[in-house]
Amino acid sequence: MTELSEGHDGPFALHLAALAVLDDRGVVVGWSRRAQELFGHPDASVIGRRAFEVLVDPRDLPAAREAAAQCRRTGGWSGVLTLRHRDGRLVEVGLRAHALSRDGRVREWLLAAALAVDVLEWQRDRAVLDGLYRRCPIGLVVHGPDLRLLRVNRAIERFSGVPAAEFRGLPTGSFLLSDDARRAVERVRQVMATGRPTVYSEQFVRLEWDPGRERVAMVSSFPMEDPSGRILGVAEMIEDITERHQAQRRLALLDQAGSRIGTTLDVAETARELAEVMVPHLADHASVDLLQPVTRGEELARALAGPLVRVGASSVGAQQPGPPHPQGEPVEFAPDTPQARCLAEGRPFLEPVLTPDWFSAEGRQGIHAPDLGVHSLIVVPLAARGLVLGVMTLWRARRPDPFEADDLTLAQELASRAAVAVDNARRFTEQQQTAFTLQSSLLPRAVPDQSAVEVALRYLPASAAPGLGGDWFDVIPLSGARVALVVGDVVGRGIHAAATMGRLRTAVHTLASLDLEPDEVLSHLDDLVLLLAAEQEEAAERPVGEQVVGATCLYAVYDPVSGRCSMARAGHPPPVVTSPDGQPAPLELPAGPPLGLGGLPFEARDVELAEGSLLCLYTNGLIGERHIDADTGLAKLCEALTRPADALERTCQAVVDSLVPAHPADDVALLIARTRVLPPDDVASWCLPPEPASAARARELTSAKLTEWGLEHLAFTTELIVSELVTNVYRYASGPATLRLIRERSLVCEVSDTSHTSPHLRRARTTDEGGRGLFLVAQMTERWGTRYTRDGKTVWTEQSLAGMFT
């Protein structure tokens, strides 16, 4: 291939072309060595002969004569002819003819010839070079060794808006801002020094007269060398990839938004994520304002109502012209502001250029701008399911280029994705609030006053798990100053778990009112859980055979008179007992199967608890966190209970602080009870023989004890109660009767016997002689009932210490 550096005329250069001189008659009068090499004729055999005879084949004479005629008419000619070699073969050449004159008359013709292949290749190269400078859409810049511009093509002219001729002789980097010019000079200097090209180097280009518009160019640089290898300069191919770069940046922002927005089901966090994604990739300042019902997780009505709340905000730094809107505070926009109109109309607004007059226009006065230098604005609605949840506002201040239509499209796409995430978070919050409301209504609201124990309670819902759990606790006063302590945990999460928990808690209250033993209570609960599971399976709420309904439970009954505690558990973690001297230990208690398995027995155990002992009941969320095993958690619980505080609430909080992380993975229910023992002086007990005189004896003993306790005002009613109960033992039971009086928050009267027959309250007819005794007892007491033991039964009553009759 003929190099362009071989001369402006390429193959027609004097040292490359085959030259011949013809006189005015077409006779050869001059012949060059290159002509001899090209056509094979030595000069001696050509000079003096007509060129048509020597070089032109008879078949090509018409074309040759036509070229000669045109040459005479115009004074020159160029084109392609087929000439004859000395050996007879035909050679296709490119030919140029120029007239030579002497004294103003044409006397001779100079012919320059070259192979047509070389001429065609040279012409293509010339066309390529001409195309690079005139028609190529990619910019071309040629730098000299002195780092001055030699030439640029018209693409650079279109890119910069400066005529190409004005670049010649200017220093490299002219018309660029200083930082961009410095990088351009450094790149050219490096290529010139090393001789190594650089390919696809991105550079940001900002022109001095248009600094607000940022362009991006792809630059490839290579050195220009002469045949000896000396570097003559550096040429650069520059492609404007601003639109491509912006498209890639938008795609990257969309991809980033997909991974960063909606990572949690939290409305405020999702709004903050949206604002942080926008800055600084699309805007200098971003704010997300949601309708107040959305922030509370409430369902929106079709008619928009309520103020906006600033939920998310992000900024690259601002010069604040006025007080900002703190996150979480209400935000008000005047009716004619883009934010108010966007919220009302549900459509976006683009303000590419903001002037001082724009802010001072009527209806926009007082609009809050995050920076003194803001010059461009986008407001888009956050809409999901046909409802506008709020608005997102984007500002540009430090970034000089204004928002464009493509930026608005991108902001709408991001806002649409975020709105779905916000709405999902809102709906999740609504569901959670409904569930927590249900659960809180099912849990005990207050601990009833009783004399047996001092109680501290904690319930901590899981912060990471979806839905709510079925953990619960209860403190149930029982007859005889006793108290039942209950902790349970239902399998699963959500509304069903909470509803099951509520049904189990109600059942426990019912069973407790029957004064059943702990193992009997758990047996009845086991039957109930099996019934609930069967109901769910029949209702197709769970797959057949999948155990969804299940629970664990620990039921304890403490008697402050004897200091004895009877406990049984169904698959529940063991309780921890801390002695009054501060020595905690897990209580060895038969584990029992979880509720819902059916057919397996439960076993109760009685333990003596000294006054001031701590009885700690809990669910497995306290000791079974994912990062620790149950044994380690139990050891940490014992460690936290080693030094109990004087105030039980502080002890309870110390346990929570020691074992529960900031964001527990499971619900935690904790119940700590400090035992009390009734003083012996507040309890009186007598054994009465099964004879008619026992009723009178009971009245005497009761009257004397009440006088001793200063409760003479209760003597009359209590004597009637005692007389009736002891008489019933004499009439309907066998064996001796035990009478016990307990003075605590109320006056408790108990009569025990060895019979398991149950007394029933009925309304006697006017003709009946008996049947009114229990009716009178019920009328004169606050509560009464019967509890059964392995040895018989006890009929008990409770009276207010204020007395029934005064």
C-alpha cells in the first residue's frame, strides 16, 4: 500500500511516477527510468517514435485518441488507460497529462503514469483522510511536538461549536476548564513520551463558555512517526459518549436502587433509602414527604387528606437559607407549589431552570429550597395501587447541568419502585399493628393484687421476624391466698398464633378457677390444642399431617401459707429458682411433651420455697437466641440472677439487658416472682369431729379468732358461713372436718373433708325445709367455690375485710 507520507501526489510524485515527454505531434521526446521499468521499453527504442504506435494497443486507440483530444481542449487530462508493455501484455495505468509551454505556445506534454492499482489505493487513502477531516462523526485532533494543535476535523468543530480553523496553533487543552485541560495535556504528553497508544480513555469535558453542560468523551491516542521512527506528534480520536454515559449511569442507578430500596418492611427506612439513592447520582438534594396516614401504617382513602411528613432526606451539603424541615416533622406546601400540585394531580413536574423570580412568584412564596444555589427542580409523585402516598423532590445546586426529560423519566421509575416498597411496608405495618393490638388485648393488662408473690413482667416482641408470636404469661389469684403463675409459647407466628394464644390463656383461666392440679391443667390444655389442630385441618387452613398448632406451657401454683409450689411443664424450658441468699439454679422438673401431641402424661412436682425466693419463668426466646445455644443461655440467665436487686423490677430489667439483644429474633416473655409467706398469726386451723356439736364449736372458735384479729364486725356473717359448711360436712360427708381461717387481703374461710361429693347451689322452693344454706353463703360472701385434692375437697369463701354488715 502506498504510504501517504510519500508525497501529496502519492504514486504520481516525481520520484515514483513513470514520466514521459511528448511533443505537439505525440512523438516521445523524453523517457524516465521508472517508465522503462513500468513498460519495458528502453529510452532508445521509444524516443523519436509516436506514443500511440509504441504504447497503445490498436483496440484501445479510440479511448486514447479521446483522451488526447480532451487534453488539447483543456490543457490537461487525468484518468485510467490501458497501455501495452514491450512484451505485449496490457498494463492498466493511471495517467496524468500536463501541457508545457514555451513563449506562450504549447509545444510539449508531460505525462505521469502509475499502476492503476496503486492509484486506486492512493485515492481511497485520500478519500479516507478527507473523510476523517470532513465527514467522520468521530473527532480527530492532531497535536504537534510542542503540544500545540495542528489540525482538528469538523466533528470537533460540531462538538465544541468553534470553527476548525481557529484551533490551529492553540495550546493543547484550549477552551477546556482547567481541570479537564490538565488531564488532556497529561495524556498527550504521556503518549508522546512513551510512544505507547492509549485506548478508550474516558474524559469529562467542560468548555469554558459552557461550564454548566458536562460532556463525556472516549479518547484513543496514538503517536505519529516518520519513516525513521521520529515522533512527529500525537493524534487523538475523540468520540462524544455523553448520552451513552448518561444511559449507563441511569441503568446503574436503577440497578443500585433495586438492591438498596425496600430492604426492610419499614416505611421510614424505605423513604430514607430512596433519598440516599438519589444523591449524588441524580440530584444534589432529595427529600421524600409522605402523607401522615402512610407513616402510621393506615389505609389511605381515595380523597387525599392530612399533612405531609418529611420522612427521608439526603444532601451533598447545603447553604441553608432558612430553617430546614427535620425528618419526622410535618411539611406544608402552598397550593401553587409543584409539590402541592403533584400531590393533588398525581403527575410529575420538571422545572429545568429556577430563577429568583420563580421563587418570588405568587403562590410559591415561602417554598423551602435546601440550598441558596438551587437552579433546577424535579417533583414526582409516589403512587401505588392508584393512590398517591407522597411526593419526592429533587434539587440541583452544585451540579451545574439542569435536569432533563431523561432525568425526569428516571426519577419517575425510581419513585414508582419505591412507592410499591413504601406501600408494602405500610400494609405490613398495618398488619403488624392489628396483630399487636390483638395480642396486647389478649395479654394481661395488669397484675392483680395478691399476697402470695411480688411479680415483675416483661414482654418483648421480635423485631426481625414477620408477624407476632404466641408467647404469653399470666398471674391468676386462686382460692386460699394461692396464686397460679403461667408462661406459654404457641408454635408459629402471626394472627393465628396470637388467636391460639388467646384461646389457651382463656382456657387456663377457666381451668384455674376449677382449682385443678398443674398436671391436670396441662392435660386439659393438651386436649384443647388437639381440638384446635383438628379444626384447622377440617377448615383446610393447613395441609393434612402438618403440625401447625402446638404450644409449650409451664403452670405453677404457689401457696403462701405452706410455702409450697406445685409445678408442671409441657415441653417448656425449666424454671430457675434463686434462693434468698442469691444462689440460682434450674429446677429439675419433668419436661413433659409439648401440647398437641396427645396421649402422653404430665407430671407435677412440689417444691418448698423459702420466703424471698425468686421464681423465674420464661419462654425460649430469652435463652434460645440464634447466636447462643439453650445451655449457654440458661447459664447466662443464672448468672444474671446471682445478685438480685432489692427492687424486683430492676432484677427483671437486668435479666433483659443481659440476655436480650437490641433486635431479638424471637418473642420473649419473662415472669419473675418473689415469694411471700403469710405470718402464722394470720392463719388459724382446727380439726372438728363429725358430730352435731361441731357446728357450735366452729362458731365459738371463729368468733374468738375474729375478735383476736379485730374483725368483730365480720363475726356474725362468718359464724353463719362456718356453721353451714361444717353442718354440710356432718350431714353429707364422712370423717372429720378441718376449719381454716386466713387473714390476708380478704378473710378466707375453708372447710375441708374427705369426701369428693360436690355441693351445689340451688334455689329452694317455699315448701322445702332445707336447701337454703349455700344460697345464704353465696349471698354473704364475695366469692365461694370448691377445690378438690387427692384426699377430699375444700369448700372456701372470701369476704371483704370491710364486712357485709356494719
